[in-house]
Amino acid sequence: MAAVTEEIRAASYVGFDSITQQIEHKLLKRGFQFNVIVVGQTGLGKSTLINTIFASHLIDSKGRLEAEEPVRQTTDIQAVSHVIVENGVKLRLNIVDTPGYGDQVNNDNCWDPIVKYIKDQHSAYLRKELTAMRDRYIQDTRIHCALFFINPTGHSLRPIDVIVMKKLSEVVNVVPVIAKSDSLTSEERELFKQKIRAELVHNLIGLYPFDTDENDEEEIQLNESIRNMIPFAVVGSERNVIIDGKSVRGRKNRWGVVNVENEQHCEFMHLRNFLLRTHLQDLIETTAQIHYEAFRKRQLLALKDGVAQRPPAA
């Protein structure tokens, strides 16, 4: 057992406490990378929600522009990159849009391309990491978060939803959201959320956030409150509407206006705060320390076994 090192207080100011400022200065110059993949059926507003979260038009909606226009579907996995600046902080954002799974008549293994894409990013990072002359800063395309969109049926998860979430949770941080939740009443929404949480527990699907030994009491309580809220019931909108003389982002219908930033109307603000204000760094670290580390371990063990089984040279 390692001996406990005694903590000593300096007799006078030395200055090494400025290391946090030095780290911040270097990180601000370098910027931050955040990679998100969106998964769900076609027509659930995936593109719109991403644009709403980052208050920027980042990806085009696949919705129809005219009544006679056919539904435009995402047929291939597409990655779009942007640099967003806020108060001098640069965020390099990589958004990966996936084909609407479950849209076909035969949906056998329709999740394979998504899982393969996530693993491919781990594989690319590992190859760069093992290169003899590797870059000082390896470009990180590993997926930090998978936003999983659930159809607001009010009933239960489809069997294919359960399978896909379980497959994804093994390789990435999964955050489920109920899309277009304004189609449900408050009572229907809460009952739907309870059913989904029960199904996640029954099917042993472990979703982000995860507690670790490093978490303090405040972080543990925050994570617990988030788990009790998941899945987030959200509404996305890039349009502004007028409420009491103020312009807000929302959706107008015959019964009134849904203000996406009003916590009484939906849980969009909780989702955005969770992704960007409280857990952004943890999503990045969890990807590296849990998902990528598990992938790396499997790959290196397989490589070691392959070398051990290779016949000796003649």
C-alpha cells in the first residue's frame, strides 16, 4: 500500500497556483473538440434540434419545403464540421447525421453501419496513437455523444429501439430524447418517460452519465437528477415567435405557442445545460477513459494473441 504523502503549506506565496491559468491559456489557443452523432427515425427533427441546441444553423433539415415534395431522407452517414466561438472559446463541432434506421421493410442489423462508424473512429485514433512518428495533437474524431431520438408515441419503445440503444451503449455515451414532445400532454409525457426508464432497466441498458470514484457528492446528486429526468422530452425550433412582446424560439400551433426555452413547456433547457454547461468535458473524458479504452484493450490483446499464434520464422 502506498504511503500517504503529507500535505505541506508553503510559508509564503510561491506562484504555482497559476498553473490553472497557464492550462486555460493553452487550451483556449488550441480550442476544444466535440463530436456528436444523431440517431433516430426519419422525420423526428434531428437536424432542427441540433441547430436549436447550438443556436446556429449547422445542418440542413430533411423536412419537405413544399407539400408535393417527397420526404428527403439521410441515406448515408454524413459528417459536418463547424467552428463555433463564444466569449473567446473555440469549439470545433463535428456533427454526424445517420440514415434514419428502422425506415425500411427489412430492418435486420440496420444499426450495424452506425456502430461500425463509431468503432472506425476509435480504430483511426488508435492507429495514429501507435504510429512511431505520431502527431503532437492527434485529431480526435471519436464520438463523444449519441443523441438517440425516440418517437413520441406515448406507448413504449419499439423492440428495434431497445436493440439499437443496447448496441450503442456498448460503444458510446447514449443520451435519449423524446422528439417533438409537444405532441404529448404533460401526463402522457411523464407516463411515457416512466415506461421508457423501466424498459431501460429491464433490458440492462446502461446510459450516460456514469458515476466514478472521482465524483464528489454534488456531482453524484447531479447525475442522479439527470438519470431521473432521462429521456429528455424536447422540442426544437429555429424560428422566432412573439410572446408577450418578446421574441423567443418556439413553435406556434392552433392552441398557442410552445416556447422551447420555457421549462414548463419542455425539457430542452435541461438537455442543453446537461450537454454543454455541466457535462461537456465529462462526455469527452468518458469517451477516452471508458469506451475508447475498452476498444483499445480488445484490439491490443487481439494483436498480441495474433503474434503469439504466428509460427516461428524458418
